[in-house]
Amino acid sequence: QVQLVESGGGLVQAGGSLRLSCAASGSIESIRGMGWYRQAPGKQRELVASISRSHSTNYADFVEGRFTISRDNAKSTVYLQMNSLKAEDTAIYYCFANIFPTGRTTWGQGTQVTVSS
């Protein structure tokens, strides 16, 4: 099994930056893609960014070049650098990992990001 622990959320003013981290433990050799979703109050969970083991990345349109996802396979950790934050980025951010060969997705517990305008 794989466990994910996020850190780095918090309160920041609009225009500021935060860096989220997600450390994996357990059967880390089974991890393939990793990334971040977010869920704002009253809204559905949405993909923010993902990254493959070979570091291919994918971003949601709303990121607009403000966020950067990266991954350190040696540390089994994925990062999300968020710059130029907006009030609408306020949400709980969840780390995920796709597991081989089951194809299942493992989730972290979530970390709150609040951007004040």
C-alpha cells in the first residue's frame, strides 16, 4: 500500500506564493503518475496538475502558467509551486498517486490553501 502526506498549505495574500509537498511511503515502487487535485467549497474536485515518472507534465487551463509541478523520484515526493495566487485558488488541495498494476488511485488527506484578496 501507498500512503501520501501533504504539507505546505496555508494562508497567503493574493499575488503571493506557496509550495505544496506530498511525500509518499509504503510500496513506492508501484507509483506511476502523481499530481494534485483541488476542491473548493460547493464545487467538484478538479485536476490541477499531474506528472509522470518520466516527468511529463499536464496542467489545467486555469493554471495559466502560474503553477509548476515537479517530482523527485528518489524522495518519492511531488511538489506544486504556486505563484501569483488568486482568491479563486482557495481550496483544499489533494495529492494523488496512480498505482501499478491495479490502476487504483491513492489520495492524501488534503491541505488547505486560502488566498485572501
